Amino acid sequence: SKCNLGALGVKVLAGVGNGKVLVWEYLDGPWAAAAYRGPIKKARTRAFPDRKSFVSLEDNDPSGFKSALGRAAKDESKIRVLEIPKRSHCLNVCDYFLWSEVSRRMRQQEQKFPSGKCEARPAFLARMRRAGLALPPGVVASAVTQAGSDAVRGWPRPMAATSRRGAA
């Protein structure tokens, strides 16, 4: 039998760059400025230690990426943003690949669970984070390369796609 983890969702900040998942953080409360100064900065410094500025492709979250605090933190961190219009057919790699691939891998794992196993929420979140961060670099790089968006392919590297998504 399946266990219902409840209707409570979770906000995930995920970032892809350099052919792999660089950031996977769970968010709570006001997060934009803290994300740019914390996990995003740490991940980009680790992946690109010699770079001084970056280009980021983000979703259109008005309460985070587009907030005044988020914009100020991006300016401070020397991050330029590739803007994609709302409802654009150009999707970032997190939207068209990452969420579905993590979900697919989680469902594969669950098929191997013993009958009647009930997974607690913290264990579920830890497993989801491991599934995201463990995506093979070749799989992620292939998704970025095969992006149907001219916007994604047209910008110089290094580039990171970041997204904040609520998941159930």
C-alpha cells in the first residue's frame, strides 16, 4: 500500500550547470537573497572557481528570483539573467527535464520497496535530494545539449539554470 505524505508541499531550489546538478536545496520562508549568497554562490564557486560573473536562466518566480531582494543579491553576486518571457515555449532544463527525471527515478526506486513500506517525509526528502544530485553528468549534459530552446543554446558557458519548484 502507498503512504500519503500529506498535501504539504516543499519548495526545491535546483540548479544545473557544467553538465550536472549543482544545487539542490529545500527552501522555507524568504529565500531569494539567501539562496544567491549561500547555496548558489557556493555551487558556482566550486564548479567555476576562476569565473567572476555568470549568466543564469531562471523561472519567472515573482516572489523569489524577481523580488527586490533577489535582484539585489544577483547584482551583488555578478549574475546576469537570461530572461524568458512568461508562457514562453522556451523552457529551462529544470522545467523540461530535471523534475520529470527525478520523479521517474523516484518511482523506479519505489517499485523495489517492500509491500507496505511507509516512508516518512524526512526520508522522502532525503531520497529526492539524492536522486537529483546523483543524476549522471552525461544525462544532464545531454538534456542541456538537446534543449529545444535557442535561448539556452545561444548563451556562452558557463551557464546555470535554476528553478524553484513546489513539489508534493
